[in-house]
Amino acid sequence: MGIALGTSEKNAGERLKTYVEGLDERISGGIRKGHAILLAGPPGAMKSSIALNMAYNNAKKDGLKTLYISVEEGRESLTTSMKNLGMTDVEDPRMLIVDLGRLRMEHPDADAGRDWFKIIKEYLRKKVDTEGIRLVIIDSLTAIYALTDLENPRQELFHFFTFLKRLGVTTILISETHGGKQDFGTNNENYLADGTILLKFVDVGETDVQLRLRVVKMRHTKIYHGDLTLLFRNGQFIVTTPITE
């Protein structure tokens, strides 16, 4: 499927770059600002690394204030991962990394209430209002489910996604897929998201395994729907047409 070559320049002010080489031109120049995007894939598929790369480069190169909320992994572990990926200035004030421990300290009723969606909404509203955050990454929805008692998951998720869209920020929500399933999460979050980017491992030949990326959907965007091989070379994420199987 082809793409319009002029789309990227035309919509440059309306979109945030993924900073994955070869991907932005396949999604009309980037992710539409204000959209909530699901980044889904199995464990080990570099979901967090791709999201950190996006947050870091949007902060460093485009001057956007970004917020990375980690529910499972500590801040120190994340900054170590960033350095290993060549992101040297991890203390840039335009990129804020907050882990679960920090959220617990800032919200004393967190463990008692266990309503982490409510806690995160209150935290996001405060950060957007006081610090001008424009890009939010939540890592991950799957981890929040493990901490939260959801009586009606689909209804509560609907309200959470609606909140994110009304907040006026661009949001990347990481979600785990399991086995051969491609339901993009426990509660079919892809139906609520404005876009879904799927990562998966593909066996190539008898001994090789490739990491593939596919843009499943992206509202208000001309996209390339096919599989792309995802690589990390010279400190940069790159997608190419699939290497021959």
C-alpha cells in the first residue's frame, strides 16, 4: 500500500514523531496530537525502549515536555536502559520519569484505595496544568490491572480513555499480548484507542527470529498496513520492509 509523499510536511505541526526511522513517513508524518495510541506486544519486544526513545527525542529535539509513568520498572532501571540505547542526557528537565514508588509518595491513599486509574488521572491533570506536559507514556496498562480492583473493566477503561483524549495530550499506552493472541490486551483496549501499533516476533528460516512492527490502525491517518522489520542500529530504531523469510 502506497503513501502520499507530501503528507508528512503538510501535517508536520499536527503530529508527533515516533522517531523510528522509516515509520513516520508511513503514518502521515507521525502520531496525530491529542490521540491515545496503544503500543502492544509480547514481553521482550522493546515496547518500553521504543516509548522511551519517543519521549526522549520529542523532548530533546522538539522541546516538548514529556512524562513517562512506569508502574513496574523503577526510574533507575529505566535511565540505565536509556543510556544503553545511547540516550545520554537522562536528566533533561523536559522529560520527567515517574515510577510507582514516586506516585505512592505523592498520593498517600494510593495503596488503600487501589484505584490506580483515578490516581493517575489526578496526577496527569496536575502535571498538565502546572508543567505543560504534552506527551504522556503509561507503562503499562497490564501492570495497572494487576494493582487495581476493576468492577466493570470495559466501562472504567472507556472513561479513562475519554479522560486522556479530553486532557489534550498525546498518550502512548503500553500493553502486553500473550502467546499467539492479537487482542492487544486483556480488555480489547484497541477498540478504545485512536491507534494501535503491534510488535511481534516472527520465525525466519530455521534459526532466525525477527521483531516485526505493524500499524494496525491510526485514526485520521493514511498508513501502511503491512509488516515491517524493526531494528536498532547505531543508536537509532529503524523499520524496513521485511527481510526475506
